[in-house]
Amino acid sequence: MNWFTKYKDKLGIRYAAFEKLFSIAEERDLKIIIETGTARGKSKFYYRKPKVNWKDGMSTLLFAEYADMVDGTFWSCDIDNQNIFNAYHFTQRFTYKVNFAVADSLIFLRDLSTTIDILYLDSLDGNISGANEHQLKEAEIAESKLSERGIILLDDKGAKTELSIPYLNERGWDIIFENDQQVLLSRK
């Protein structure tokens, strides 16, 4: 986990959740990562390269680096082509381990034909109407594709997780870490 400490000052409240996630991932040798909602970064001017925005989390960069280190595979899905372009820019040095999809996350997860070790559900911001229902639908679609030793990280605790946490709890997923922003779950 030494590789991850360099992000402590950048991630703020999200650091503890990602530290726990990557610690478990290393222990369990988890290598297949799926993320819905990619790192957007920020762009002041359309013609300039996007900038890393750590306030936005930058999970895509973290997952790309982890996949590179463990010889894993990482997929990031977002409905916005500009977000995918930005995320591609952030992860260029890891591109042979990173795959991007411009798609609705529900369709992407439905059509996904691989087992998932790490699932990060972060599409739709929590302040968007219907975000709760959307995250629940993502969980319903992806849950059967998760490996026995897999883990799920949910973003925007409370704002998006009110339906997905009870659903996952009923299906044998326990909360193993939570803070004000994120919830990490693993099978019982």
C-alpha cells in the first residue's frame, strides 16, 4: 500500500475509503475493476488539456494506476464523451490496462460479460433527481456479476445510497467501511 500514501493530501475525506478498498484488493488479489461515472477533471477552456480536479475524487486515475500495478483490467463508463476524453488524458500512461466506454451505465453493466472484482458506482451526482433509483438499478444489474471475493464502493452516501444499501444488505453484502461520503461493502 505504499504506492497509495502519495494521495493522502489530495483525496481528503475519500482517502480512507480508497485506502481500505485498495488494501482489501491487494489482500484478495482483485484485478477486474468496473467504474460507472468517470473522472471529469476540469477544463477552463475547451481547447486546453483538462486538469486534474482532486475535489472531484479522480477515482479513474487511482483505479488505472492500481490495475497497472497488479496486471489487472479496468473499465470506466460514462455517458459524456468529454468526461471520457478527460479521463483518457489523465490515464494515458496506463492505457494498455484501461478501457473506456461512452455509454449509459445501465446498458454498459447489462452487456458486460466479465466477472467484476471491484465495482465503483459513481454515475449521476447525488443532487440529481433519480440518482437513488439509478444507483439501485446499477447494483441490481451488476450484483450477479461480482466475484465471491469482490467488493463494492458506493459514492455520495445518503444522496444516492438510500436504496442500494438495503438492496445489497438483503443479498448478503455487509458494510465494512463508511464515512460521510462513501460506503464499502463485501459479502458476508
